[in-house]
Amino acid sequence: MNLAAYFLDHNLESRPDKVALLYEDEQYTFAEMYRWSCRFGNRLRDLGVREEDRVLFALEDVPAFAAAWFGAARIGGVITMMNPLVPEKDWSYYLAYTRARVLVTTRAFAEANRGAVAARVRQGLRLCVVDDPVEQATLSGMAETCAFGDTVDDDAAVWLFSSGSTGDPKACIHSSGDFVFNTEHYARQVLGLRESDRTLSVPKLFFGYATGTNLMFPWAVGATACLFRERATPETVLEKIRVFSPTILTNVPTMIHRMLEHADAATTDLSSIRLVLSAGEALPAELYRRWVERTGVEILDGIGSAELFHIYISNRPGDVRIGTLGRLVPGYDARIVGADELPVPLGEIGTLWVRGPSNAIGYHQDRARSRATFRGEWTTTGDQFRVDADGYYVYCGRADDLIKVGGVYVAPTEVENCLLTHPAVREVAVVGFLRDGLMLTAAVVVTAGASQDEHLAASIQEHVKQRLSPHKYPRVVRFAEVLPRNDRAKVARSVLRRQIEAQDAAGDIGLDLRC
């Protein structure tokens, strides 16, 4: 079993000259990507990479990422990926944690993080700087065929990093078979990807969500992946849609919202898009309705995790139930359990456990967390869900996000969905915080141009009181320019919670909160 064979090489039999990748004004066929990946595989071998050696990728979304990725897979290297835009202290962490044999990066990133890189070079790290003229000359002289490493489907193949919401990110160790299984069951059976598709992604390739939807999945069916190196902004994404005419857009709720708010959205032709995928955080029902009203294109909201590689619960084309994450992807099983780890009655909220053949082996260097998360065939997600009689799953937040107010639990996502129907609310996060030992709820609101004063705060509170149970309204309303997010685009609720508690303890009851 080899991931390069499964995802890339099979295309040589029937479509070698079909375009595999689009980037700026460049295009690369499957035959060209095959030869390029072989040159990278041979180069990585020259740099000392053997089976099970780690290769760390710190690249923007450029064609060399795809070629080097499959070059490393071809020779049996273990692929690890990081966001190259993180601070240098995080570079030091990833380099030390992975103990990578080779770092694949660019001149700009190597120079910007010179201290972290140099420290590991002194300990044996080798560099493959893809845009260095000397490296490019060396690569061009490499053989265009490359023998596969001695790999089987249970070998460690890729490390996917958790979001790091508590402490430093930890790597979920995945075998080759994990990626094949999810591709066959989610990409083929749920999404129905086909050779004629063009994929474009807002999240970047270092994030497993995008590695799947914008590299692995399209190439598995002979489709074309579209890459751009720039930071994803509404302007950039809308421009790339105009340039590439994608059929599948991998997105996140924050960007969906920002695209709808952007002036160019009204004039950009979105007719090429047949499906939009959303994951990473809950998709508000109101945002879904606004998108479909504007575009007529379904959003397939789903949930996945680094622990299971990719999406395991999803809505389906032609079968979107608004306000839910859809049904289980074929091949996966789930149960919702209470604090006693026994299944809760149908319709009640509990913690989601999932099992399927793409479960990770465990976390690198964290046996205690591995034992707590991976229970035989089951993965404990920490996500709170309820499921209805038809098998549609409703996300109710993370276990540590639920807020117990007056002895009754409040799900932040429910309150947030309600608040997004208020005409002045553009974005919102609801968090719990302690005041005098009591748990209260706070809504941190990004407004749509309205005056940020006590009258708007009272209107926001009344909006919830009129639509939900009275105990669910936010006791405190704060306003923000933006909501803080991590590199997976998820709201950093812990940051908001700390800021609110610090301001509250200081006696600052003002409405303005700058993030």
C-alpha cells in the first residue's frame, strides 16, 4: 500500500495528460505531477529519508507542496505538516516535536525563522528549500522514476495535528489505510466527486480538512485541484472563483459569512459551484439560508477531526437538513453517551463517540491522552450532540463549552444561532465566565454597523428572551471589532473567556471589548 500509488499514479493509466493542478497561470498534468513527485522522492532519499522518517512541510499552497508531499509518501516517509505563518517559537516546537529528518520549506520561511531552523540543523536536520535555485537545479537532475518504499497500509503515513485548544498541538498518527477508507466512503459515496470536478479550498493544505478535499480527494477520481498561495480573504477567494471556476468549494462558516458581506459577492459569477463544504465550526442556520438565497448552492455541513482524519458525519447533496450536521458517513458508527459513558435516550444531549477504520493510532508522545481518547475501536470526541429518530445529528458544542447557568445547561451554539437572526449582529460568540463564583453567559458581538451602546445590548438580550427559554439570554453583552480565531479558523473561546473575566475582575463593565 502506498498513498502515491492510490491517489496519483493510477491516473497515468487513463488520463496522463489531463490537468491535475491549476495555480495562477500555470497548469500541470497528472503525468507531470507524477514525474515531479518522483524527483522529490529521489531527492528526499538523497537527504537521508528512509521509511518511517518524518518529513515536515512548512509551505504555502504551491504546486511544489503537492509534488513533494507525494514524493515523501512514495518513499515511505511520514508526512507532518505545519502552518508556516506561525511565530518562530512554534517553529521550534514543531521541529523539536516531530524530530523531522528533512524540512521542506521556502527561502522566505527559512530566513524568517532562522534561529529555530539553525538549532535543529545543528542536530542533523536537512533542508529542502523548494524555491532555492541550487535546490531546483538539483531536483531537475533527479530521475523521473522512483521506487516505492517498503510500506503497508498499517504503517504510519501522516501525522495530523489537533487544533491545540488546550496546550500545544499534538499529532494524531495515521496509517495509509485511514486515508483510503475515508476517500472511498466520504469523497466518493457522500460527495459524489467526479473527474470533471475542480476543487478550491479556503483552508490551506497543511490542515487535514484541505489536504483531503483539495489534494487527495480530487486526484483519487481524476479531478483537478486549484491552489493559491495568498492568505484567504473574501477578495482573494472571490477572485479565485472567477479565475478557476471551481465546482467544489471547501469553506468554513466565517468565510462564508465574509463572502456574503463583501461588495464583490453581488457581481461575482458563482454558477460553476455545485457544492460548498463546511466544517471546522458550527454553521448557523441563518447563514445557510442567506447563502442559498444568494447562490442557490447547497452547503454540506459536516464534522470531522484530526483523530479520524476527515468528515464522518455530513449532510448530503439533495438531503440537507438545516440546523443539523446530517447523517453518519457510510462505514462509521456513533453513539451518544452521558457522564457514566452509557448511551443517553434518543434526543438527549451527550458526548459523541465515533468508530471507523480511519481512527488514528494515537497521539505522539502522549500516552495518557491517547488512552483517554481512543477506547478500542471508539474515539471519544468531546463534542456534545443529540440525534433524532431519523439519524440526523445536531451539534450542541464542545463539552467544555456548555454553560451551566442556575443548574441548567445552555448550549452556546443555540444562543449564537438565535442572535444571528438579529439585524445588527454580524458575528457572535457566547461564552461562560465566573463572577463571584457564579457562572454567567456573555455574548461577544461583532455588529453590522449599528451603534454599540446599552440600547443595542438590551435589544440583543431581549431578542433571545423572546425566542428561547428565558434562562438562555446572555447576562452580559460585549462588542468586538473581530472574534479571535486559531489557525483552523475556529473561535478561540478560551481567549474571550479570559479577557471577559479579567475585565470583570477589574470592575470594567464597559461594553467595548477589543480582541
